[in-house]
Amino acid sequence: MMRKRTILFGVIVVAAAGIWLNNTSWLSSRPAGSPEILAHRGLAQDYLRAGMTGETCTASRMLPPRHGYLENTIPSMEAAFALGADALELDVHPTTDGKFAVFHDWTLDCRTEGKGETRSHSMAELKTLDVGYGYTGDGGKSFPFRGKGIGMMPSLDEVLAHFPARRFNINVKSNDPGEGEKLAAWLATLAPAERGYLSVYGGDKPIAALKAALPDMHTLSRASLTQCILRYAAIGWSGYVPDACRKGTLLIPVNIVKWMWGWPNRFLDRMQGVDTRVYLLGPYSGGDFSQGLDDPELIEQLPDGYSGGISTDALDLVMPVIKERFASPAQSTP
């Protein structure tokens, strides 16, 4: 009996050592680098987040401006790339004239002087609106951006023409499968190399429809993310990457990703090997999705030499910390 126990213990130890060796970052050949930065909506105005619901008008809760840019506009995107962003997230809605408007809100009433659902207007109509109209930080006593955003709502084709060979994450704002089909038809007009710069994420139904039409697209939905994380947690110790994780985009809270087998470098190697992009979000604490990695202190806690991605809503705050934290020895030498 004692001999059997000894043999069983030895088998367990050898198996555990094998799993550890297969997942330790010490054996990764991944070179040290710096994070790839995904700027959420470009440079955007920050707002009070406490007590928010899905119906909250964030423009009416604006905090004191740190800069003069409005989200999802071309000047905001130019500024974000100039600050060092590697990719940008933008939001889209189909329009009545076959375009896709780049705008966050489901309706126009919060940020603009317009009314009704964004998708019920033509792009020509949307171009007449002031996207800075509704921003206020004092309960409506003053509107510092009113009159400064007239004509600044871009179309998706306008953005991609203005920023060729730049990476974008396109956020579909509905859960309408027809919208996924429309976006897939529009994306199909692009060359495969052009589509390679793009990822699409959003509701389960439109993303499933888009992926069925364009299997080569990088995509993300809540369903695909959940399947990837759960399946990888179950079998990732072996080094195998489930199909749900392949050729996609992962937005993972920073306090969840540390439980992924092989984190950080072996995990990043495996995802890169199946053409999947990984971006860290801020900590998940229940409820809806996490915010971006916006706290400079969290940047300080990233692994040394981390070369995966991060998504942030506060590019102007975290970029200086990233540049200092991940400066190469040659750059940091006085």
C-alpha cells in the first residue's frame, strides 16, 4: 500500500512539474517589449461614472476637460495616434443612405441637437449636427463644446480613408444580426489586407452573422469571449488553444487574465500563434463590462516587458506612465 501511494505521489509530482514547465513564462522566447495601446473612442471627454445606467447621458456628466477633443471625431483620432496609440476603438451605426456613422450613442438627443435614433437618419443629415452640443459639466449652466463639433461626425469610410494602414476596433452598437450582415457586406468591398487592420466586436447576433459572412475577420462578442476564457481555463494547461479563441480579439480584465494558463508570455505566445489580439481592461468587479485600463497605478503593476495590448479610456493620463515604465535601457540612460 505504501509503495502504491509513493508511486501515485511521484506521478502527481511529475505531472504537476510538466504542467508548470509547459506554462511558465521563463521558457518563453518572447522578447521584452512595451504594450500595444488601444485608445477607446480616441481622445474623449471624461465623465462621472458613479450611478450610471444604460440610459445615462454621459455628456451631461462631463468632468473638467483635460483636453479639447471630442470622441469619435477625426481630430480626436489624429491626436490619439500622435500620443502613441497603436489602435483605436470607434462606434458605428448604419444610416438610411447605406453608410456607417461613427458615433457612440444609440440616439442623438444626448450629445447633439438632433433627435431620435442615430440609425434612422442619413449620413448627410448627421453631418449637419453639432457633436459637441450637449456636453456640460455644471448641470446645463454652460456648454463649453457647443458650436465646436458641427459637421464632425464622420462616416466609417471617411475614417478609413483618412487613416490608411491603421488599426481600428469597430464596435457594433446593436444586437441586430442584420447590422452584422450589412457591415460584412461593406467590409467585403475592402481588400483582405485592408480588413486585416480591423477588428469588429459587439452583440452576439451581429458578430455571429458577420463572422459567418467573413470568416477572416477578427471578431469579439460576449459569447465568444466567455467561450474562449472558460475553455482555455479548462484545457489551456496543455498548450492547446480552443477554436473559440482563434482569429479573434480578446478584451480581458486585468484581474481575470492572471488566471489564464501561461500568463503572461506563454499565453500571449499562444494567442499570437492563432492570430488573436489580446487587450487588457481595468479590473472586473461584477455587473457589466470593465472600464479601460485608466489608472496609472495599474500600468505600474503590469509585468516587466509586457508586450500584449491594453485598452484605455484615458490615453492622455496613462501614456506618459507607459513611456517611462517601458522605456528601453538606451532610452532611459541619461
